[in-house]
Amino acid sequence: MTQRRFGCSDVRKFQPSRWSILALGSAGIIPLVLGSCVPDAVGPVAMVTELGDPLDTVRLLQLSWEDRLRLALGIAQILHHLAHSPLGSLSMNDFRRQQFVLVGGTLKLSDVDDLGVGEPGCETDADCTVGSRLSRGRDEQIQRLFVKEGLSCIDSQCIGHNERLNIWHAGQHFIRLFLPLSAPASLEPHIQELLAAYAHPAAGGWDSARILGATQRLVARFVSGDYMARPSTQSSSTSGYERIVDSDLPGLYDYRCPLSISAVGCVMSVFNEDEAAEICSKDDDCHAVVLGQEHTWTGRTLAVFKNGYSTPSLKRGYSLLVKKKLKQHR
């Protein structure tokens, strides 16, 4: 951060929430602080950070499953850092979507004013269970987090309280709402495991480190294409297609499809040509697929599905898959 002295005092005069931003910034879970200014005289405090896009329910549901998987990974990373931050264990007292923004597709925590530093105090383990002052004023669902699988009072603190509560809130406000939607069917068991972890973290001994690991494995399975595993006796999905190299159909035969990430055509990410052909074969409107050199955050290729075919244009590095039945009728 570059700091100049044009009537501005040192950044150490910032209020505590601004210190939280600076302390957490190195983890990449909040927008970067690009500049700051605290006047010597009484006046407004100025801070310049990365610009992020608001995150709301409509925006969440419009994202592709791959992008929502990225959000799930971001949430797991944020939870882990809150539990092991330089400031100690932190609690998010207001865990809502409005507290977050998307910066270049990456989820970041934009509002740190409601972060609580340190675990709740206690004298005995009983102070950390349901029925204690810890659970007063909380709804029944939250109270269940501390039934049977209560927390231990160590050094006068209910160790693990913040982490468990953050995990539960993240599940309620994020994970259960968007992770299962439109997910590959073969990944369903892994997704259900994560949903259970967020809903009942204590029951399975789930903490932020274990959730982060499980989320990273889910991402790895998706990136590697393991979810596409097929019997060795099954023929390739591209067997019914003719492959034409260095070819494209720019601006032609575009149509809308339900899972498209584009508003002007049918565009989806695919692991390889086999997956592109499989998607096209299941869509009666699809007659051809163009695979270019654009890739998503996981390295998957963006495929453009077409509802027609004609003489293609030359486009180096692109490939065109055309249904053989379509070419035979031309």
C-alpha cells in the first residue's frame, strides 16, 4: 500500500475494523486495500479497495455450476482463514450474502465491521453447551450445534465455537442453496457429504480444515474429468461426429439453451471433445459444436453449440464437431 502525507495521519490511527482489513488482506479473502487516508483533523476516513460485484440470490442462480463450485471453494478458504487468522479465531456475527463481493470471479469478504475477535469466555465445559448463556437468544437450530457434541472450555475460552458457528451459517446462507443445483450426477455423493458437513459440523467432526480439504477434492474430481468415467466397452461420444480442424462458425446458428453461460448463444465449459459431443447428442437443437482456445478458471474449454451447419470459416486452433447425420443430408 502506498501512503503519502498530504494532511493525512498514519494508518495506525484507523479504527479497529480497518486494522482487520489490513490483517486479513494477505490471505486474499478480502478486497485489496489500494490506498487510505486519515485526516489529521476530525473528518471522514477514506479507503480505496478493489471493486467487487455484489452477490445476491439472482446472481448466484445465474452462475454456471462450475462458477458456483468456485464460490464453494472460496467459502471454504474464508472459513479456514477466519478460524486461523493472525487475529485469532474470528466469528462472523452477520453472515449474509450482502457481506461478500465477487472480484474477478473470486469470492471475497467485503464487510468486516461485524467480525468478532476471540472465542466466548467460559469457566467450565458446561458454559459451552446448550442451556448455557452461550445459547441464550439463539434459535433452536443454532442451539443444536452445541447439544451432545459440546465444546471444551480451555484457557477460559470455548474453543471451536466461532468455527462451528461460521460453518453452519455458511451452509445456511450459501452452500445448501447453490451447490447441488445442476451438478454432475456422479459428483452427487461428494456434494451430499459437504452438505451434511455444513449442516451438522459437530456430528461428523467437521472443522474448516476438513471442509476445505473435501472441497478441494471435489474441485479436483471435476477438473480431472473423473465424473465422466464410462465403461471401457462404451464407444466414444464423438463416434457420431465428423471433426473439422481449424474451423469455426462465427455468428452463425447460435441459439439459447438452459445451462448457457452466455446470453446470446449456447456456451458451456467442457472437459474434452467427448463431453461436448455427449451434451450435443442430448440436445435435439444441437447440430454442431465449436471448441476454441478460451478456458475457464479450472482450465476447461468453452464450447459453443450450434443449431445448424454450413461451410465453416478458417480459425487456427479451433475445432468443429458436426453430427454425421447432418452432413449426410446436406
